[in-house]
Amino acid sequence: MDISTAGELWDATPGWLNTASYGLPPRHAYEELQTVLDQWRHGSSDWKPWDASVARSRAAFARMVGARPADVSVSSTVSQIMSVVATALRPGARVVVPEIEFTSNLFPWAVAAEVVTVPAERLAEAIRPGTDAVAFSLVQSATGSLTPLKEVVEAARAHDALVIADASQACGWLPVDVEGLDALACAAYKWLMAPRGAAFGYLSPRLRERMRPLAANWYAGADEGGSYYGPPLRLAEDARAFDLSPAWFSFVGAAPAIELLNELGVERIREHNVGLANRFRAGLGLEPSGSAIVSVDAPGERLEAAGIRAAVRAGRVRASFHVYTTTDDVDRAVEALTQGSPRR
């Protein structure tokens, strides 16, 4: 399908520029979820067909980030994934984090280690002897800025530090590959357009050797369907050992949404999204950037009055652009922000 017409697969009300808060489901993902909710309502189905969506989602996410499904765990939140990853750290470990980092990728380290926060642009140079890990977002939630991943990975490898990334604001529009990373966590309710309650974690084999499965449960068992009752402890030998028991309905919505993104192609989606973001920036007199998230000093109440839904983060208007965003959405937002004042 041509990316310019892909928006026809959604039912977005005009003016949604807030995917960085939550994404809108493609129509067939919404319909699959409604079918399952109706089954739940009437007790007309076993849970196993719902559970099949977990394997579909895991495989689709693995494909998106260049990982093996065996190296991907399922969860519900980024903070839960990061908290378990933190078990790989030694007592008194030193973790470097950008000072603007979203707290789901900050508080788990503050609980488990000594955290050093630095300006995001100085992240790579802050990794030095004695650094145990560096944790950061591939795309910053507040600003939309992209982390210079190659520089950070090279600095971390030079000091044998773990590389831990939050991809919640990246996966779905920015091509992502787990090569060079030890862990990558992603909440699926943003750019992957799933119901809240689905999250994925890439856990490298070298990292898993150092981790403890603090949330061990029946779903993480070595024998799927055979770990309901009694000892001994018998967990999967791959990343499934760190699975949470899944919120089925969230994954029912996640599977078709992520599969569609893979079908459309994330690189094509990036071109579409960034093109719209740069159209928005140009309308406000700003230079282009490489992000689908734009953060500006602007009167957000003007957007609200014009029916444009965006967010305010760190005191600035944050607009975000995805497959279902149209040029009309962008132009309405620009007009709302520039009406009655000279364009900057």
C-alpha cells in the first residue's frame, strides 16, 4: 500500500497530533479487539485463541527491531522491564542517564544503583571507567531529540558498560535495530498503537546471564501450559523466563497493529512522519529536523481552541505526527499557532 493512502486504514478524527501520548489503532486492530471483548462478555471462547496474539506480537516486534523472538520478553510497562534489567547490576553500580530522561527509565536505576545524570548531548563522553551501564531513550519524550546511538554504543563498549535503551518514542516510526544494545524496552501504546498494557523487552543473552527473574510466574515456565502448579522452579531458557503473565486484550490489539507497521515499512513511515513534522516546523519558521516529535514554545490554548489535540511537556507544546496524520492536520495547527502574530 502507498504510504500516502495508508491513513485510510484508520478512523482518526482530524486534529490528532498526540501520538507521543498514545497512538490510534488501525481499524482492523480495533475490530479484532471488539470481537474478543464480545467473546469475553458472553463466555463464548477459551482464552487460548486470545493468547495466540502474544506470540504474534512478540514475533512482529522482534522483526521490527532485528531481534530473535527468543530474545524478546513480554510485559506491561517499561518500568517493570527496566526494574528486572537492574538485577544485572552489581551493588553500588554507576549508571549514566540523560538529565531529561522520562522517569520510567530513571527511577528503576535510582532504586538499584548510583545514578549520574548529564545533559543528553554529553551522554557518550560521560561514560568512563567505572560506568556499569548507560540508560537512555532513543527519542526523548519531552523534546523529540534523537540520541546519537553509534557514539553512545562505542563509548559504552570501550568501558564494558551495559547499553540500555527505551524505544517507546521510537519503535513504529524510527528504524530501530538492537545490534549493540544489551536491553531495549518499548511501551506499545504510543507509536505501535496498541492498547495500554502491552510492552516488549529485548534482552541480550549476555545480559540475561546476569539477571534474576523477580516476577517469575506460570507464563514464564519452560513448558507452556505445564507450569501451573507446584515445584520445582522451571523457567524458560530464553527471554520468556522474564515474561509477565500477559494482559491478553492488550496484545490482541497489538498484534495486528505491529504487523501492519511492518507491512507498511518503518522507513517509509519515518519519511512520512518526519516530512509532516518538518512541514509544521517550517510553518513556524523553524529549521527542519529528523524527528517525528516537535517541541515548541507556543500558546497551546490556541491549538485546543482549533480542535487540535497535542500535549504540553516540560512547559512546551509537543506535537507528534504518525501514519494517520494529514497535511490538513498540520496546516490547521500552524494556522492556529500563527494566527494574529507574525510567523517566526
